[in-house]
Amino acid sequence: SSHFGSRHLPRPRVGTCEIACPIRCLAMGCGGSCGASAKSVYVPPPQNGKESQGKAEGRAVFFDMKHSNNAARIRLWLRHKTGMEDLVEVRTLTYADLKGEEFAKVNPLGKVPGLVRADGVTVFESYVILKYLEDKYKDIGPTFTPGNLEAWCLMEQMIRCHDLYVASPNCTAPGFSHSQGAMYLSYGFHGEARGMDLQTRAAKVLELWKQLSWLDANLVGPYLAGDVVSLADFTWFPTTIFMEFMLPRVFGWPDVFRETEGPLPKLAKWWTFISEEPEFKKVRAEIYEFWQEMEEKGQFKHIIDEVAADASGLKFKYP
């Protein structure tokens, strides 16, 4: 069997081994440990990013996970962008794949998303990958960056708030987690390295409320930054699926994403509008299905029990 779900994907082009490996083949053999010899061997470029002389470019390879909100923004971009099937190959990983030596060559932090550019250089961090693809292929099909400077500024601020205050722990050491992790990480299910105490959880849940409230107050409509879909919509929407699923179940929140006359009315109008668009609808189904599976495995029970047992008056339900 092949690595990273590659058995479901087309064979790579020139510059890779004859079966689908997770990353480009290394000189004198395959870096994916696939057991095949390389008919056309790709020599990785040096650290300065310069291509080796005389080597043809193949496709870029994007590494995804079904439920990853940070990877899903790039998945949305790829599905909205014309002609990407011929330029970017998608590999869907499992948790076991993240810990393997092959993927460590793509992202040493062991997280998705990751990208191997067509020239063989590896890239990680979702914002960097998204901006790279948007600029690299700006002359193909639609673009998702506003031409108006003020709309661009708003889009970038929305992405920045999401990435700094919601979706990133800003530290790779054990014991640190993003604000979104308050909805699903616990000592009981994940152990000491990824869990958090109740006071920390309450502070992170408050941060989620603050960021959603800011987004509600500042979005333009019908899309977040204006009349057309942008990178801000690709960034925020997958994360709202986490929130849609978990905030009512775990903390008793109202359905803030569907109540257009509720506490976040502008946000709800945006969400109910965009969630019916085919590619957004598809991504929602993929992420939602994963969390349904994890609910059946008991992932949220530890948090629900902790919150129910709290007698200190910590606030978890908003508004």
C-alpha cells in the first residue's frame, strides 16, 4: 500500500517515482520509502530555493486532512480555482502520517497543511501557502484578493484575527493550544500535553466570543469583505463548522450561525448564505462528519462533565 492515501490519486508527473509517493523522490532513490526505483529522479533544490539545472517541474503537492480547518481554507481555494487539478495534486493524510519521517520533510512541525511546490521546495503555514498559490496562479481563472485597497485591508485583518486569536497556539511546546482548542481538547481525552484547566478554557471561550462579535460588527456582506468571495471567507468558514458543531453541544450556546435575528445577525446572514454554495457546503459536510465520528468516540464528554461540575461561576455560554 502507498503512503498518504496516494492510492486514490493520479500518478505523479515527470520528476517523481512511477508510483505516488508523499514527497518528491530523492536522488538515487525514493524519499517516500515506497519500494520503487525512480525512473525519473528529482533532485531537491538547495536551501536557497534554486532549482537544479535541467530538471523539469512537476505538479505541486498539497497535504490536507479531512477535518483540518486551516487546511480546508486551501481546499476551498483549490476547488474554486479553475484548472488546479492539472497544477496541484492533493494528498489527504491521517494522524499517523503526520508523525512519519516522510511528512517531517514537508513540515517539521508535523502539522497540516503542507505544500511541496512544483520546484520541490517545501512550504508550511496555511496563510503562506494560500497567499503563495493566490499569487502564483493569479493569471489563471478567478482571483480571491480584492482589487480595492480598503477591501484588501479588511480581508487581511479578518484573516489576521482568525489566525492569531482563534486558530493558532503561537507555541509548539506541549501544553499550549489555540483558542479553538477550548471546544475539543481535554486532559481526559488527549492527556497532559494537549489538555487545559478550566480557567484557561473559560478564557479561550471568551476569546472566541470576542472574535465572532468583532467579525459580526465588521463584515460587509454578502461575503465577509464585500461583494465577492475572498480569502477571508475561505479562512473563516471552516472554523465556523467547528463552532457550529461544538459550541451548542459542549457549552450550550445558541445557534449563532443560523439565527439571523439572534446575537450575531450579520454573521448569521453571511453564514446561511455562503454555506449553501456548493464548495462551501461540501467542505462543511466533510468537517462536520469527522466531528460526528469523534462525538461518538466520547471526545467531548470530558469537557461537558468538567463544565457541569464547575462551582466557581466561570462563564462558558455566550452571549
